[in-house]
Amino acid sequence: MDPRDAIAQKRDGKRLTAAEWQAFIRAYAAGEVTDYQMSAFLMACFLRGLDREETAALTQAMLDSGRRLDLAHLGRPRIDKHSTGGVGDKVSLVLAPLVSSLGVAVPMMSGRGLGHTGGTLDKLEAIPGFRTRLSLREATAELEAIGCTLIGQTDEIAPADRKMYALRDATATVEAIPLIAASIMSKKLAEGLTGLVLDVKRGPGAFLRDLDAQLELAQTMVSLGADHECPVVALLTAMDRPLGRACGNALETEEAIQALRGDGPPDLMEVTYALGVEMLRLAGITADAGDARRRLEGAVASGAAAGQFQRIIEAQGGNPAVVDDPALLPQAAECEFYTAPRAGVVAAVRPRPIGYGVTRLGGGRTKTADSVDPTVGFVITVKPGDRVEAGQPLASIYARDARGIADGRACLDEAVAIADAAEPPLPLVSHRVSRAGVEPYAAA
């Protein structure tokens, strides 16, 4: 079809048939639709929306644009996890080795930073030598050998989505439920999974800030999984404050290592265990949530989870010694405390200014070609509701130079609010969404 026809149809609020979606996405993957035409099309989709059938058709078209992993020969359940993106969210670095140490194959395909959120691949690449660009053959061999691989989207998997993902970030069309759902699910369905767990962020640091929209996104992805006989469970987790303490690539990788060794921040561990319980239940390892939680805690306490991370790092070309000595990770040139300007209660630790602050310091991208400094970022040691004294350290700023320290202070001035009282924060995990519907989350 003429790409102008597809653009005009969506511009005017009309729907495309499944065949038209296939033709348009196939033409884009082949280079017959230009990036500027796709940018116009994405904006039309953002403004006019897609119905349920169109979202399914877009997902299928992007899935069909590349290859799919065939992992049935592994002879064990294959479960992945995906987060819709948050600040300080290093859960994947903990969860993949943890769950795979318990006999589940975890083919985890992750992305880079998007908007104000960090990217799992950038965090992994803070480990000296770590390779995230593996071919499907290399990823399959690693799954066969150790049961886990941590990779980026290859040219072979949903290549149309890969191109569109970069355009969405550059054209302010990220925050659209059909586009988010189709992008995530086209990649995940290509992995040959037997189940998928989703971490859908809620709160002011999430891409979608309205609870109804967050639940709609979760339900849409659960339905897309059901279309392909891939069971999906989604948990809604808090992003009204950063997760854990560290924000920045090497800093978050170090915190993930601490978590695998049993010394992670309580909020990070709670979210990790909640998602891990769902992964073990989908895998059929155990149907009991309490038993699943005990297995996860045991794998951390025994050192099995940390040892698995060492095997993954070594298999992907990195230095496994970082697990025993995180000081081997790259270090920032400058570090200074950020202190409380007054006594009171921490009323807010706003994720978006912190996420954009990491980028401002050099730890993220404003253009796809930008390089990333893995050393910069923040370690924030207070949470909303904490009482503090004037002059008390609230955070550490890690930067390349004195100007970076000043920029970091300005970002924290915007992010951290001290008041006389604070509103209660969101629950760490609030909802569980499955084919059975939406229910309040009940911890194991």
C-alpha cells in the first residue's frame, strides 16, 4: 500500500485491516517507508489511537518482521520478565540470575534507556567486557549451557519494532498504550516463552501516570499473550520514588550485586521477590506463593543466585570478579554529599528529575548516537516519610567533574522536597493482573 494512505487513514481516525498493518510494517522493515513517514504515522497513532484488533495486528506484524527463538528443546519452562521502565529499577539484573538459578530458563531481552528511565543493557555494559549484542545462536547456546542470557534486541528479532522504538523516543510518541503494548509483546513473543511476567509502573515516575491507563496497559498485554498461548501476569509497582538507592548505570549494577549477595535495599528486594514468585508459579516450579518466596530467599542466602550471575557475566565476555569485588566497576571522578537544607520530613523524592538528572550528568542519551558515562548518577539514602535534620546527608552525587556536581545538586533540589509532613507513598506492589482479571496484590 502507498504509505501516504496508511498515514492519512490513521490521521483521520480510521482503522487499518490486519493485511494493511502487515503490508505497512513489512514495507518499513524493508526500507520502503521512510523514517519521516513512520514518524508521521506514529504521531497519528498516538493522537487517534488503535482499537484492540489493530493493536493485535500491529503486534503480529512486528513479530512477523523477524525470526523467533525455538527453545522447546531446552526441556524446561522458559519465563521472562519485562518492566515498563522506572528510575533506579535494576530488578532485571537481580531477577534473571536468581530465577534461573532455580531451574527456569530465562531468555531476557532488554532495552536501553528511554526518556527519563534507565536501560538494563546500559547497566550490564558497565561491567568491564560484558557483551549484550549476541546473535540468536550465541544466546541459544548460553541458555543451553547455563539457563539464562541477558541480551539486547538483535537485528533478527522484531526488526521493525527496533526501528520504531528509536523513533518513538525521538518523536514524543512513547506514551501510547497500543504502541507500548505492541512493542513489548512483539519482542517477548519472539523469545519462544512459556510465560511472561510484567512489571507495570504506576505513579508520577511512570510513562503512563493514570491508574486506569496503567491497568489498561497491563490488561492489553495479558490479552496479547493469550492470543499466542503465552500466559502473562502483570504486577503494578510503585514509581512515585526511585526503586532502591542507586540511580545510574554502574551504581545500579553494584546495588544489584549487593542484592544478589543478600544486602539489597528492602524495597528492591520486595519488588524482586514479588515478580520472582510469579515467574516460579508460571514455570510450574511451585503453585504456592509462600513456597516460591522461600525458594527465592534461599537462592540468595546460599550464594546460588550470585554464582549464577558470575556464570552469566563470564559467558558474555565480562569480568565475573565484579560480583566479589564491585570496586572493579568503573568509578566516578568526583563524589560529594547532598545535604538537607532544613529539618523536617522527606515529602517527595521525585523520580523524573532524578532520571533526567542522570542523563544530564552524562549517564543517558538525548540522541541515539550519544555515548553513556557509566560512572555518574546518584545514591539517595532517604525515602518519603523519613525525618531528617538540617545538614544531614540525603544523597551522594557521582559526576565527571565539578560542573557535574553542580548539575547534580540542581537536579536534587528539584527532586527532593522537605516539609513538615508527608503523604503516604504508594504501596510497593498494588495490583495483580491476569486472565482472571484485576485484583489487589496479596504478598506471599
